[in-house]
Amino acid sequence: MIHLSNLSFGYKKNKPLFNSLNLEVEKGNIYGLLGKNGAGKTTLMKLIAGLIFPTGGDINVMGYTPQNRHPNFLADVYFIHEELYSPKIKVSTYEKIYAPFYPNFNHTQFENHLNEFGLEKNRVLTEMSYGQKKKVMLSFGLACNSKLLILDEPTNGLDIPSKSQFRKLLAQSISDERTFIVSTHQVRDMANLIDPIIILEDGEIIFQQNLWDVSKKLFFDISYSNAEPENVLHIERLPGAYRTVTQNLTGEESEVELEALFNTVITNREKISELFKTPTYHE
């Protein structure tokens, strides 16, 4: 669905952000895009959406070159930025103006999503809080039924109940023909939802794996002893305990903890790369 080949980009000519970056994204998944501040996550998503253009290499999204801005491409991509644009109009007017650009927009879904979040169409966007605006845009984006939905920090500004509602709506909206890319620092908000995981560091994709393969290669555990286990790759202190990540040598399954996975990959880049070079056997 998305193919990036030898992609190069930089905001300054003498300081490239991406250099020969390659990425393959398949349809039917909710991809989690993780990385430190400044790693290039938002830039990468803008390149995929055709909002900025590469300086080298190729981008193919659903058979289109994003920078050409083909109408059929634009009709099947929706990007929800972390920084929201909020015109001084009612939600109902926003729907009337922007929904026609998306042929698969479902007005009933939009209304149902708003109801899930406890919002009404007669509200003016500029009179809403940041969290309320975010709920409107999430509701609209999901109702577009675009093949590609890109979400930049979607849970920022949402309260705890709203985060739960959002996770439910996102899970209900994914299908075999749709792909979601979610960039977030709040990985706990997206646990058990984003899969596969992509980690971006220093302008490179240093990790791209599904959670099933991660659980076969790595073992996540909580220990109440300060004795460091064998084959430890990462250890962090918790209240009264330690979270550890070790190489999985027994085949025993464990629940993947996303924050621990991210920290393990970042601090053991070469070892993790070598470990995941070996294919995982799928029964």
C-alpha cells in the first residue's frame, strides 16, 4: 500500500533528515510510529500524505505519487495533525464544507462518533476546548472511510474516558482495505491496538516488527529481585519491582510492553537488529 524507496529529505540542503530511507506498509493494519522528539515522525507522515515533497527517492501510496496531489489520492487520505486547524464555524458547517471531498464519507457514522464523545453538531469549533476539537476531528477522520488515515498524537488532549472511546472507535473502523498510521508518545494509550511497530531514529527506520514476532524474540517480565537476569537487554525500576526485557530463549510467551520495547530497541540498536534478522517461525 505504501512503498518508500531510497527516500531523501531535509529542511536544509546541507543537513538531510532522511537519506535513503526505505519503508513498506501493508493494508489492513494499525501501524504504530514511534520515535524520540525530532526523529522525523511528523515529517515522514507529511511526505506520505503529499504535504511536503522528497528531495530524492520514490514514494508510492496506493499507486499514486503523493506530491502529484491527484484528486483520487487526496480523496482516500486523511491526516489529523497534532496542531488542529479550527475555523470559526459550527461542526455541522464543517461537515457540509469538507465531507464532499471524501466520496466514502458516512454522515451517520460521523454523528454516531460525535454522540460517543458527547458532542453536538451545533457547537462552534473555535468555542471548543482543544480536547473537544480533537474529538470532532477524530470523528470526522474515521467517518471519511479513507483507505489511509494518518494520526499524529491522537490521544493528546483527550481525557481518560475519551481515550477509551477513541480506542474502541479506531478498532471498529479498521478493515482489510484500510491502513492507519498512528504516531504517538503516549504508547500506553494505544497498547493492544497498534501493531506492527515502526521505530524511527536518526532519520532511519531501525525497527519494524509485528508484536507476535516481538513476543517470540523478546521476553517481558516483572521481577521483585534486584538481581539482573541472564541475557538482559533492558531493565527499569518500578515501585517495588523491576521490569526486564531479555532475549526469549525458551519460547515462553509474554505480553509486549511498548515503552519497554521502545527503550530496548533504542539502547540496544545493533543487538536487536541482529536478533531480528533471523526469521521467526509461524505455526
